[in-house]
Amino acid sequence: MKTDKQLQRDVLGELQREPSVDATKIGVIVHNGIVTLSGIVASFAEQCGATSASERVDGVKAVVNKTKVELPSMHQRNDVDLAEAVVNALKWHVWVPHDTIKVKVGQGWVTLEGTVDAKFQHECADDAVRCLTGVKGLTNLITVRQNARNASEMQTKIA
């Protein structure tokens, strides 16, 4: 089992190898295998990249990302423009049933609500929005419908 110091060193190394992350602006603290990230990132996508990179390190039990998203001035968008971009991104993604998803935007934070038929559609909606210019954060409240018919069909096929 790795010590917290070893984990800290490994996470810092993984952040430096992750091309979507500027590791020079991110601090790493590890306590009992739980990694806490702090500092400034230039986009929500970078914040997600830092979390993913940290989670890849063997021995990490959990990641708490306390980094703050500070968008460069050229990436700032007002909420109306951002909402329009989110709606279009969902509409243009082939796997996202955009007609069942509602979008809310407040100070650059995007909230998705609605229902989809499958977990991968939930994840695709997330992916469609995460890397848009101007997004400071994302809350995905989309629920996956429980389809009893498909579940019973699957059970029959397995049997």
C-alpha cells in the first residue's frame, strides 16, 4: 500500500502527463488515500481532466476537486449565449434525445434535467456540454428511465 507522500508524488506526475491540464497551477494534498486538488484552472474541461487524471492513479481512494474555474476573458460568455450553445450541442449530438432535456444556465453553471432511455445517453449529454467554451460547471440531473419491458426481455435472454 502506498503512503500519502507516494500518492501525492504519483498524482502530481499524472497531472503533469495529462495534456488537458496545466499542472503548474494545481496543488495536491493526500490524506488517508483521499486526494484534494486546489488551485486555478482555465475551464471546466480542465477541472474534469484533473479529476480523471487523479482517479487513474493506483491507490487513490477518492478525489475532492476544490480547484476554481477562472475562464480567460476570451472564453467568457453571457448566460444567454451559453444556454444557446448548450441547446445546440445537445441537439447536434447523435446519441442525445435533446427533446427530453431541459437546460438551465446561471453565471456559467449549466444544469441539465430530464429523462433518457439509457445510461450512455446521460453520459453523452454530459460529454456534449463539458467542453463548451464558457462552461464553469455542470450539474447533470438527467434520470434514466426504468424500462420494465426491456428488463424482462433481458432476463429471458439471459435465462
